[in-house]
Amino acid sequence: GDAGKERRLVDLVLAGQADGVLLLHGKVPQGASLSLADAGVPMVAVGVPVADRDLPAVLVQDREGGAVVARHLLELGHRRFGYVTGPPGNFNDTERWAGFISTLVEAGIGAESVARYYGTFHVESGVAAGRHFLASASRPTAVFATSDMMAIGFMRALHQAGLTIPNDVSI
């Protein structure tokens, strides 16, 4: 998210300080005058595909992961769900939500009934989501936090309020 830092890192790579680059954010960094792609630097996308380039990618099956979480929570008997999202438009979160919600819909639970708490993959946003959860009159019995950091924050807020996991809510 910092263009100056991105240019400096590209310049380091172009100066021979690295033999290749792992791309973690779904885009090819741009230097002051040249992108890594134009310079022929070997690159592999990790976690998020690069939409406008034909690059090798190592991806997590986020959609299936979301479906597995939903199936597990359904098997535990839950019927009221919450979902702590990642940042808007995040590829991984979009995939996780798609797998999670399609599995719930197949089980007869409408997407509109899932409480959504908006986060950023950071602990602080998990704490904020937990506070929103605590303020709800009709709380979900199970919450899918889509990152470990947000789950930690969410649980922290619930513990501070005296709730126990998984007795009061499954996370």
C-alpha cells in the first residue's frame, strides 16, 4: 500500500539483491521506471492469483475451506451464524465467504440471516467484531472468523465480557 516502499523494493530486486519474488498481494510491483514483469524477474504468486498476468501461483483452497467450516458447525448443531470478514474485496475472504454461505444455503439457512462483522485480518478488528457481537440482541451461536488474528481478538472481547468458548459460542 506504500508506493514509495514498493519502488524501493523493486529497485533492490532490479539491482540484483534477489533472484526472484513471491507476490503476496495479487499484483506485480512497479518500480520508478520498470515493473518486475517487464524486467523478466522470476515471480510466483502466493495466496492470491495475479489477475492480469500468467504467473505460476500457489493458492489455498479458500472456498473449500469456508465450506468445511460451515459443514463442521452445522454438524455441531448450530443454526445461527456470524462471519467476521476480511478487508473489502479481499480475494481470500471472498472465496471463504462463497464456500461458507453456499454450504449454509444448501442446508436451508439464508445468507441474510448470517450476521456479518467487518474486519481487516488484524486482532483489533476481531475485538471490534466481538464487541458488535456482544451488543446484538440475537447473537449467533457460531462465528467464523476468517483469520487467526481476528479470531484471537474476537475471543478476547468475549472473554473480557465473561463468555466462554465453546460453551457460550463456537468460534
